[in-house]
Amino acid sequence: MLKRLGASQKEMQRYVTRQERGFLRLRQDIERNRLQRGISKKIVTKKYGEPVFCSATEDPILQSCLYRSPAEYFSADKVYLYFDRQESLHSWKFEPADN
């Protein structure tokens, strides 16, 4: 049982590390004007990882998805990605952390 617990914790740490790298890549792409409108949500997820959560929004935007560091909660930079009905990236908003 302890071996399984150790393996599970290692897998969780790998997941957190992947998510952190994805968020840093997303933030960097936004800062360098590399994020492109119209790319699919599937490509966004593949490149930057899973969002923290997504929620339905108003037309013409169908979904708003939050990305942030997985290890920081309240004092983290946040990126909101907005997808249209075809799950194409419509726009985004970057909110720096309040320091």
C-alpha cells in the first residue's frame, strides 16, 4: 500500500510540473504576442495543459477557461481564454497577480 501511495504522489507531482510548465509557456506566448486567435481548444490543451476550470459565458463566446499556476491559488497570475461555439480561441485576458 505504501508503494502505491508513493507512486501516486510521484504521478501527482509530475502532473503539477507539467501543468506549471504549460502555464508558464502560455503566459510567455501571450507576453510575446505568439498566442493566435482561431486555434482550436484541443490544440490549446495539448500545448498548454488542462485549464483549472471552464464555464459557460454569453454569446458569441461559449466558454471561458482559467489557467494559472497549479501550486499557487490566490497570489497567482491568471489567464482567461475565451472560446467560441466552434471551440476556436476567440480572445484572452491576462491578469497579473497582486503583489
